[in-house]
Amino acid sequence: SVSGSPGCASCGLPAMEKDEEQRLMIEIAKQQLLDKLHLKERPNITQTVPRAALLTALRKLHSGRVRQDGTLELDNSLPTKDQGYEIVSFADINETENGDEASLSLTFQFLQEHGQSIQVLQSSLWIYARSSEDPHRDSRLSARVYLTADGGDSDSNRTLVIEKMLEVQESNWHTFPITRTLQAFLDGGKHRLRLEVSCDEDGKNLCSLEGSAHTSYQPFLVAQVRLRDNPSKHSLRKR
Amino acid sequence: SLRCGDDVTVCCKRDFYIKFKDIQWHDWIIAPEGYHMNYCMGQCPQHLSGSPGIASSFHATVFSQLKVNGINTAASSCCVPTERRPLSMVYFNSQHSIVKTDVPDMIVESCGCT
């Protein structure tokens, strides 16, 4: 109150009851957070990701620590100068047969707002490969990741993205860099990214989830992205 | 920088913390547990203008010059944030992907008079 008149001197709001003021502040906080996260409304979480898978992905993504007040301290933190994002996306999974190769078909959903252009700084696919059951076999196995065009399983719709030799003496996680693939996908404005992963050992796919006792081995995609400046927007530089 | 008590007179920082669980947002926000939406409030009488404020800003420099020359200005000094830090968030978006971002300048650490 200024010189005895109750309420806000500058904005003219009348004095409020404590509870009313509290409610208003919470609404302002909610709106501010949604605005900063470029969300129109709070996301509705209809299907929960298995907690084990979530923890595994977060552990892989965040090698950093959580401070007392909840902020995450990251070793590879994005420069706070421009707002960037790190995304972990879990796939919808199908086991498919392609010729004589058993492979894992993964579908990731992405939704981009119109006019928004995203730059992929880095992206990788995390796949858990079981160990080979044949002790006499060479401990290295060729793993291939294909990009599948929408609506087709035949070979003609598959493009090899990366091929890599995996150590399969022990079951373990493996990463496959797909930065350029994801960039091309997002630039194309599509929504569903379909990848096929084949780690074929005599017709058996060591990268499939079949037989893995634990859902924490669910494959996931990690991406570090930032909103690309809109070239049409006129930007001023202050000197 | 002062921290506001119950009676607010001079420019200070009011702590304001929202727990996401209390507003049923903890299902989609994984971390942190809440948001420190601190804000600045209180008066900036003339003798406080510029302390500890945004001394480096053009605005404050002009004020200092006017004061030094004894020119009484009608303009008032405002209580504003002088230090802010980012808020790191990890949350689910509507496609059930997990997103981690550092939102700059979200948490007010201290306040001062311009």
C-alpha cells in the first residue's frame, strides 16, 4: 500500500485475501512454465513408461548429479544461452521377419509445431543386445540399423543407416549414432520415424526383447536438439 | 539483497515455492520436485536507487548523473531482479518422450533497486 491506499500502486489490482493471492500466483507460475516449455497445455500422461526403463534411460542420459533444489547438474549440459532440449523417446516395438533375417522394428513419434525448425545437435539409438548363446562362436556380430519408409516392409523401402560390429560376449547396451538420419527426418516434417534393427545370429535376433526378463532393456532414442532461429524473424544485435 | 519478511517496506526478494505434487503436475514433470518462483517487491526510495541494483545498466548510470548534479528527478526507482539462474527440467511431453531442458533466467536469486 502506498500512502494508505490498499492494493498495488502500479497495477491497480485491489488488495487480495491471502488465499486468493496464493491461487493467483500458482496460476501465473503454471502459465509461465508452459510458455517457457512451448506447451499450450500440460501433457496428459495416458500410458506410463515402465519405471525400470525410465531409470535406465535417465541414467544413460544424465551422467550428472541432482542438486539439493532439484536442478540437474550435467557434465555435458547445453549452453544455457540458447534454449535447447535433450529428448529421450521410447519406441513402439514390433518383431518382424525380413527375408531370413529376424529384426526389431521400432517406431518413434515426433510432433513438431508448424513453423518450428529443429536442429539436431546429436542423436543416438540405444539398443540392448543379449550375449550369444553359442560359446564357440566369434564374439563379434554385425548389427544393422535400417530406415524404413512409411507403409512398406519390403527391402525396397529400407535404407541402411549404419552397420556396426558388436561385442556379444556379454549382454550389454550399444549406441548407434543417427544424428543425420533424425535431422533429415525432422526436416521432412514427418511424424513417425521407423527404424529396423537386425543383430542376426543364425536367424535369431540378439537385439530383440524376446526372452529378456526385464523391461528396463527397452530400446530408446536420445537426441540433443535446439530450436533453429527463424530466418524470417528480424533479429537485432545490440552493441 | 534483502529477503522479505512479513511486513514489506524496502525492496526485497519474496521466496515463493510451488511443489508440483500440490498442483497435480508431478505426473508429467519428472524433475525437479518444485519451482522457486521467487519475486521482487517493496519500495525503492530515492536514497536507495541504484543500490545494489543494476549498477552497470545505462538506466542506473543516467540516474547517478542526475543525482550527482543535484537534479531532482520525478522518475522513481524500481525493485527488480539483479540475479537469476536457469531452471533444469526433465518432463514428459505429449508424445510420452522425456525432454530435458535448461530454461534460462527462471529463478530469481536476488533483488535490488534500479
